[in-house]
Amino acid sequence: MSKEQQNKSEKSQWQPRIVAFLCNWCSYAGADLAGMSRRGYPAAIKVIRVPCSGKVDPMFVLKSFERGADMVLVSGCHPGDCHYASGNYHARRKLLAFRELLDFLGIDQRRFKISWVSAAEGAKWSSLVKEITAEAQALGPFETFATMLQGEPS
Amino acid sequence: MSANGTITQALREAAAQMLSDKKVGVVIGYGRDEGQEFSTPVFLRKAEEVERLVFDDLCFGNLAVYLSRPAIRKMGKTGIVVKGCDLRAVNVLLRENVIKREDVLLIGVHCGGLGEPRLPKCLVCEVHSPTGCDVVVGEAIEQPEVKAEQRYTKADEIEAKPVEQRWEFWQKQLSKCIRCYACRQVCPLCYCKRCIIEKNTPQWVETSPHVRGNLAWHVARALHLTGRCVGCGECERVCPMDIPLGAINQKMAKVVDERFGFRSGFSAEDEAPFTTFSTEDSEEGIL
């Protein structure tokens, strides 16, 4: 096998690790629906159920990256549909500002996704996961962050 | 750089008056002993001590940091010398109910800027004259117009670099951090009794001075100050490793200014952007 082919097969074998924080009331149920209606989606995604997207502290996201996530997704109810009336509106402000901070510090914005998936959108969930997994695959391992993690203490 | 005689004299008179009238339990101001490079905080309990008070263009500290300290609260009503920029921090403390308006007596000073050469924040100062103080000393200073694009020049400069260079820049800067937390101690708005850095179940931020924990610490600090930081620049001034922390705070101030049209500390009544929301907020970048 030529080196190029080897690289190619290594790359296709590599699976990204995507951590997803899903709100209990919409996105988690949406993912559940995708499963129940036998819509497949890549297993690269590791789902963590949270009560509300408003619960997601930016530190959760940073911690995920620190523990080796290649991409992080936060998904909640569509605006107006929050089980707690306004949790996702707060999440929207907080997380979009956080994403700008990450960008400012030199972290690729594409590594951090935010989405709205309702309990009825099993199909959207399935296609969304396929889409972001393909993107994570194309981006490759989060090397800049991994190098930082392994570096010697200053 | 000599002390500004007229302001100093007026300050001493005002402080002596309120201390002898027992209107306040303590006056917090600036003092400078012989041989000191710049003016440092002084705490006056008696009218006889007012000779220690000075005001000059080396009064860097933001004295509002002491207002939330329990030891100061115990001394009774607090008289405090505030420049226009410090007053913004006091406004945030009032807004967040850390202090009550009746518990402080604000002694405003008209300030023409600090340091030689002038600090960057003083060059674009919009609050040469404090408003809403109980006493104001000094002569009013003409307020030059500051354009919106002059506000966040430090953040703009870093933002103009491509993303890889930004990463490299911040990695270099943040790896210098020795985690002394001087930036936290000096910040008038970092008044939590228990900081996230001290929480260890779970351990949110690694405590050793390694760049991964340093990054997490500075991200946490920036986010906790988003929509609150008034840009007094104290964190950057006290940083022993010269990390440009002001640029991070400036970036977040720019974010809330651009997204929500909000600027912190100009009023004690306004609502902080992260305590409220609008259904009209941007959806850009959400899948």
C-alpha cells in the first residue's frame, strides 16, 4: 500500500468524537424519535441529556474540548417552545457570545455548534448529525487543542 | 508629576467635614508617601488624618473594589473617592445589589486622565466628569467626543489577525500566566464569596499554571465579566506577567455593545444583557 493510500485509509478510519448536550424536552426527544422511527445517524455523537439548553454553561463546552472532543453541539427547543418558557433565549445570548470569545482566542468556530431540534424533528436530527459528523471528519482531529493539552507546564 | 493642588485641597476639606460630622465611618481615597511611585489607597477613620489624602494623575487604582469587602462594610457608611471610570464600577455594584446607595457617599473628582504618557483608556475616556455623586470636587473638564470605532481598538487589532495567528498569540500570552489571581483580586466586580476556581467537585478549572488551565481560567473570567466589565483596565495593570487581559474584556464589551447595544456602568438601573433576553436576538450561526 502506498503511503498516500495508507494515509487515506487511516483518515477514513478515524472517527471524530462529538459531544452533544441535548435538552430533555425537545432535542433529546427528537433524537429518541429518530431512533424509534429507525432513522440512522452516525455513532460518533455522544449524547448528554440536560434539563434545558439554558443549563449549558460554557464551561461544559470547554471541559468537553479539554477531555478530547473534536466538536461540541448544544441543541435545544426552538425559540418560543422552551419548556421553561425562556431557557433557550438565555442560552442563545450566552452561547453565541461564548462562540465569539472562542473565535477571538483562536479556536475554530466550526468546532462548536448550536442547533434547535424539536421533539417532532427526528428527521432533522438524523440529517443534522450526519452533516456535522461529515464536517468533523473533514476538519480532522482537533490538533491545535490536543497539542496544547499535552504541552509541558510553563 | 506634582499633586493636583486644588483638587487635593478640596478633597481634604470635604473628607474632614464628613468625618467630623460623623456622616461616614471611613473615607477611602488615594495617598502617596514619600518615595512611592504612584498613589496607593488610604483608609481614613478620623478627620485629623485627611492630610494623607492626595489626588494627582497617578491615582491608578479602582477603589470601588473595596466596597464589597465585609471589613469595609463593618466600618459603617463609606465615603469613597471616585473618578468617572471608577463610578461606572460603582454603578454596576449598585445595579447588582452588592451595595446600597444609602451606604455609600460618593466623592467624585473631575479627572483629566492618568499616567505619563496617558493610559490608553484615558485617551478615549468618556467620563472625565462623574455624574450622580454626592460631592464633586475640582473643575469641570471639557469632554471631547469619542467615536464608536475608538472604543475597542485593542480587541480590533487582535481580531484583524487570522484565526491561527490568534491562537498562537493567545497560547503564548496565556502560557505566561502564573495563576496569582491578581486580576481577580483587583477587579471591583469579582466579588463572589467562592470563585469558580475554588470549586473542586467537579474541578472546573485546572489549578496548576499550565496553559490548558490558564485558558479555562481566562475564559471563565471573561464570561463572568461579560456585560459587566466597565473596562477600568486594572486587571491588565496589575498582571505581573503582562498578559493583555484588557483585550479579552474589550472583546466581550464589544460583543454586548454590537449585539445588544449595551454598555456597562453608565447607569445603576439598566439591565445586564445576560439577565434578560429578547425574542429578536440574532439567530446567526444556529443550525
